[in-house]
Amino acid sequence: MVIDKLPLNNKKLTSAEKMRIWRSIPGNKEKANSRRRERYANDLEYRNKEILKRQNPIYKKKVELARRKKPINFWVRNVRDHHKIKGHIFEVSFDEMVKLCHESKNCKICHIPVSWDYVQSGITARTQQSPTLDRTNNEKVLRKDNIQILCLRCNVTKGDRTMKDFIEYCNNVAERFLIKKEVINK
Ligand SMILES: [Zn+2]
């Protein structure tokens, strides 16, 4: 194995090469990635540096390739990062969220198909049909039973309302206009 031939204390290796070997040991890559994600969520200075790095066209291309390879995994990772930055707590695992996404072909509210790859005409762009994570009752702790996948349009419309409040709002709108129609028809 490569690791045996090139021990980590070999002085001829550059730090980047040592890092590559270390990451090839099973489990280490995941360990490093999760450490990096934690830091991204909690360390503002590091986050700003990373944001600058991500504006580099080569980096952007790399990210784009990763997105196209596994759009759902990519999406879940991003969503978890953003929610952690906002101070949300995940009691639902990464794998459970990936599973939920695979089961969510349609928006839970309007039922249109959500576009997981969101690539249109070769360009990656968020559309009204892009998937978004909704906290059904707006709780800070995210669990399997209080999240759902909505299309962007429905999530923006629902806003920070709970499902109960949102349904009530829809009812009010429908009632008002149905009543109005009745009046007009008379
Ligand atoms: Zn929808």
C-alpha cells in the first residue's frame, strides 16, 4: 500500500503530499471534512477566507463538477452548512436527509416536481422549482419529523409561518376571493 511505502515522517515529502497520504487512510477524509465544516460554521474569519477562495474560477469549476456528480448530496451539505451558520441544530443526520431528498420528488405543498440538478441549458441556476428545506414549525432544532422539501416559490410564500398558520392563510385568501366571486356573479 502507498501508506507503507511513504510513511508520514518521510522528510522528503511536502506537507501537501503528507496530507494526501493521511487523507487516503480510511475514515480520515470524512474526519477532516467534518472538522472543516464545523470550523466554517463557527469561525467567521475562516469563513470569509473560504468565501474569497470560492470566487476563484478554478475552484468554481471544481464545485460545479461535484454538484453535477451528486446533486442531492451536494445540496444537503450546503443546506446543513447554511443552517448551522444561522445557529440551527441538527438532530437529523446527513444520510437521513439524503434519504428524505430521494423520497421528495415533488414539493410537499404545491406538488410540482422539484429540480434537484437545477441545471438549465447548461447553466446552474436557482429557479422557482429549486428544492428548499422548510422547517415545518419553524423550530430551531431540526429533526426528521419537522422538516420537509418545498419548491423555492412555496417556501418563500410560506415564509416563517408554521404549516398551520400557512394553511389558515391560504384558506383566508380562498374564502375571500370565492366570496367575492359569488358577489360578482349575483
Ligand atoms: Zn411548491
